[in-house]
Amino acid sequence: MANLYLLQGDTITALSTYNYIVNKNPMLTDIWLNMGVVYALSNQKEKARSAWEQVLAYHSDNISALKYLKKLNGN
């Protein structure tokens, strides 16, 4: 559902929905990844970093999260 809001350009509702989902099940790393992307595109870099770090807390070798953080850090 959150992805549908995102496709419609409603980032606020998408993020709200993503947050609701991870509050119910914080181990859903795909949701954290998506949240990070939306935050990054919304120029909320610290929130993006935090979301991607959540992914790494559960899967320290997650390639996508590592790449996103590297790009966020300018590397």
C-alpha cells in the first residue's frame, strides 16, 4: 500500500505507512530500504541514514543498504 502512495506522489502518506509497518515488524528490511530511499529523495539525509542503518542492524551484509550509505556519504 505504501508503494502505491509513493507512485501517486504522496510521500507523506507513504512514509507514514512504512513507519506503521516497521513499528509492527521492524525486521522487514525491504521496508527500511524503501523508507531510506524516500527520505533521501526528500532531502532528509539523516533519516535516510537511520533507515539504512536499521537494515544493517538486521543484515550487516545487505548490499543495497551499504551502497546507499556509501552514496549518501559521497563515496
